[in-house]
Amino acid sequence: MTQRPRAQTVGEAINLDQGEILIFLNKHRPVEGEHDHYRVNIRHGVNPLRSGERYALGIIFHDAE
């Protein structure tokens, strides 16, 4: 989900086939506005399944000192 300034939150779903992988930003992403680019917050998660199994792996990279 993307939170845009002064606007409704927009949800996006990405369907992957078996064996595919998705790498995405997990805090902010750039969006082109009318006058300039700006940052929007990102919310993410894995939807529940109605049937079958899904395996999800989350790897967090950060600036640890």
C-alpha cells in the first residue's frame, strides 16, 4: 500500500508464479508529482490463502553499527 500526501491510500497486488521472486523497498519510494519527486511511505504484507500453501521469506537489511 502506498500513502500519498493529501490523498487516499492506494493498494497494489502483485501476482507471482511458482518459483518467482519479488524484491521491493520497505520504507519509502520515490513518486513523480506535478512539480517534483516526493517520498511516499510503503506498507507491505502477505495476503492469506484460501487454499494451498505459500512460503514467504523476509530478509531485512539495515545500517547496524
